[in-house]
Amino acid sequence: MRLKAENLSAKRGEDLLFRHINFCLNKGEALVLTGRNGSGKSTLLRVVAGFIRPESGRVTFQAQDGESRPAREACHYLGHRNGMKAELSVYENLHFWKDFLGDFEGGKGLSIEEAADVIGLSSITHLPYGYLSAGQQRRFAMARLLVAYRPVWILDEPTAALDAKAEAMFSDLVRAHLKAGGMALAATHQPLGLDNVQHLEMRGFEFDELEEMA
């Protein structure tokens, strides 16, 4: 399996935010994005996930059968929002995502009970999601990654609202995903303690233009 980005550029409004972005991830590898606020980290993640159309370039995923397809088909996205309905129970939320996404070829998601147990909150899946604390809500958002299999995890500040123990738990989840042959693409200010990590510094288009003019 391989995730490949070629000559990506993207705009925010009418302004070009970044250009000439290239990277390639193979099984078991991770890419961590760094850079100042506004440099395009979140935008790049959303381009890879298929939420934003790039101005140029493409992102493809080569599956186990060798077929190349749009990367969005192989991706889980965990962004700043949790993607859960406050009025539904935790179980109902996770059941929706498990049913809606299904499993990508080559893997199988956990049951809702198994996923809740992994994040240490198996006893409260009957509660309304909106009733939970911010930390509990974030941990159940992470459980979305587990109930439906996707080989590529796209993570935008994934440990927001978590305490140190929950941060360590999530790092373990990502390491297990990579060890099983998955891939991860993350923008985070917190170290995830991962091996086989590439780094990409996002500098923003304006910075590049000033550098070229110097």
C-alpha cells in the first residue's frame, strides 16, 4: 500500500496557501506536519482527506491489489470537531459511523464494545454523547477510527482536550495502527512517540515568495 501526494497546491479564499507539496508514505509509516499557525497544515490534511479540492496536483492511494484510487476512499479523518451528534447516545453515534463507512479492503474494524473498551470507556456507551466531558467526547471520537477500518489516519491536533494518560493511550493506538501496516498523517503540537516518522515543515506561500525574492 502507498499514499502519494504530487505537486499539491491549495488556496484559502483567493490566496494561494501552499504549493509544490510532495510526499509518499508506505505501510507502517507516518508523516508529521510542523509549521507556524496559518502555514497550511490543516488545509493540507483536508486536501488529502478529500474535503478540499487542490488547485494543482493529486493525492492517490495504491491498494493491496495494486490499483490506484483517490486517497479519500482509504482515509479516516479526525479533525478539531468530533463528528458526533450530542443528542444521540455514544453507541448510536459509533453505530452510525461503523455502518456508514464500512471496512476498506484488507482489514476489519472492531465492534463498538471492543472499541469502547480500548479507550477505557466501555461502561458509558448508553449515555447521550452531549452529556460527557470534553475529554470523554474526544476519546469516543477516537473510537471512530477503530470501528471502521481505514488504512490511512489523518489527524489534526488529535490530542486536544486530553489529559496526559489519554494522550499516551492515543499514542499507543497510532503505534498499533502503524505496526499493523497502516499509515498516519498528523498535525500536532504534542509528540506522539512514533517510529518511522517523516517530517514536513509547512512554511506558507508568502514565506516562500519572500525567500525567493531575497
